[in-house]
Amino acid sequence: MKIVHAPTEIAGQMGTLCKELRKKGHEVSGYNWFHTYLSYQGDIINTDAWELIKELDFLINNTDIFHFHNANTFLQNFEDLPILKENGKKMIMQHWGSDVRTVKMVKKLNPYPLVPTYYTDREIHKQLTTISKYIDTAIVQDYEAYHYVKDYYKNVFVLPLACNLNDFRVSYPSVTNDNPLIVHAPTNRKFKGSHYVERAIRRIQNKGKFTYKMIEKMSHEKAVSEYLKADIIVDQLLCGTYGMFSVEAMAMGKPVVAFIREDVREKFPKDLPIVQATPETIADVLLELVQNPKRRNELGRAGRRYVEKYHSAERVTDKLLKIYQKL
């Protein structure tokens, strides 16, 4: 198949999927116009909207499947979608959460308020209504995001986050380390609940020996080298699910702490080893891990096994190909 992924790279997922699809014999191009300090490299072409639009006619004539990301397509107001549909192109939209998460639905589903996304509720509704007029099938990463799109598309598939396991060196927490390093790396402090993490650190700083480090505004490559030194990783405490930071941390053999909403956790495999914590319990959870190096090691090993079983790029891409075949 000839496949195009565009135009927004989120958490390195476009590049990961493109690389694996090529390994499986498909002709794949990925185009990204969303550039951040994370600076994801490899397997896609980093460009801009103007340059990408120049290639639209060529892409239409030479592509079987257009796989769009993050409620974006090539043209403003989705003006390219009727053209693609008229040309009989198969299309899919992969949503990543912030592009579809409405304030109204968050209030209904989540126990904690979240900072508004870059679109208003009205804009999200308008976008989803327009996209789903031309695209029948959507993909989300889990059942936290599923609820925001399920009423718009004919088909919604849950596809786990994909991880190139060979890209991550494994370093399990030492069972003899009496000064564990706790790492928290928010891309958005308010969304991740960083205030509660730092409050918890202050509460337990005289109750156990540990080192705390917050990592921000660092390229993904440099950040990963810092994660490798950690004994405990704290992801997000408000959203109700886990993200790519958690997946990468588990791939490195690190125990991960996050808030997973109960209805969302029920949909994950039973062996998910992420340690549950809320803004109210995070201090106690961290102190227990600080005081228990053996458990840190066991959780790290369980996390690596979990990623190998459910998030390996090869397995996720096999699932993606089955979705393509249903288009």
C-alpha cells in the first residue's frame, strides 16, 4: 500500500508508525508541520504547510490511504477532504486527546478539571462534524479519548501507543539504592498536575531520602538520557490516563506513577503496572516507593514486560494494518 501520514507529529507516533509500516513492505511518507522543542527526528519529513500544499496533487495521484493526525488535514477548514473523497481516497483520522477533549465532557467524565485545549467546545464540535462528514473511521489511543469522538464517526478503533523498543536502553532501579531519583517531566504543568507533584515532594522531603528533578523544555533525545537515570517516574495526575512519557519510562524499566480513571483502567490489560495516584494520595504513594527499593525494581521489570506485550511498534502496526484493511 502507498500511505501518507500528515500533518502533525504527536509524541513521535507518526515517525514510529511510518518506520514500522516501511519495514512491513509498504510505501509510506510522513509529513509534519508541527515543530516544538521536543524536536522528534527521523522517519518523517519536517516541513511547513506551504511546502506541503505544493505536493497535494502529486500525493492525491499516488496515495492509497491518507492517515491524518490531531484533527488536521492539508488545507484550512478541511477544504481538501471533499477533493480526496471525490477521488475515492481511503482516509482515517487519528485523534490525540487535546484536539477533541471538551470542557463539557471533561466535567461529566473526569473527577478533576483540566485546562482547556486549544479549541473551544463549539470549535471542536464543528471540526468533528465536518471531518466525520468525509472520514468514516477514527483512531484514538485509549478509552479516555474514545468518549469524545464516538458519537461522530461510524467507526472508532482504539490503537495503543507505539514504542520502538530498540530505541530505549533498559536500566532497572537498583535494589540497593537508598537515595532514589524521582523524575517528573511535564510538557504542560497545569495539564499534568505538576503543582500536586511538587506539593507532595515538599510533604515527604523530611520523611525519606531521595532526589527530585523536574525536566522541562528539553529535546526528546536529551530528556530520554535523563529519564534513564531515574528510579521513579511521575507522569500525569489529572487526565485519567497515561501517555507516551509513561510508555517510554516503562520501556526503560522504570516504575511509573499516574492517575488512571477507574472506567479507563478497566479497559486496559489487567497487568498494567502503573502505580495509581491522585492529587490527594501522591505524597503517600511516592513515600512508599522511596522506602521500598525492591518494589521499584519489580515494577520496573513489570513495566518493561507490559510495553513489550502491548506497545511494541511491530504489534501496534499489525493492528493498524488490520484497521486499514477495513477502510
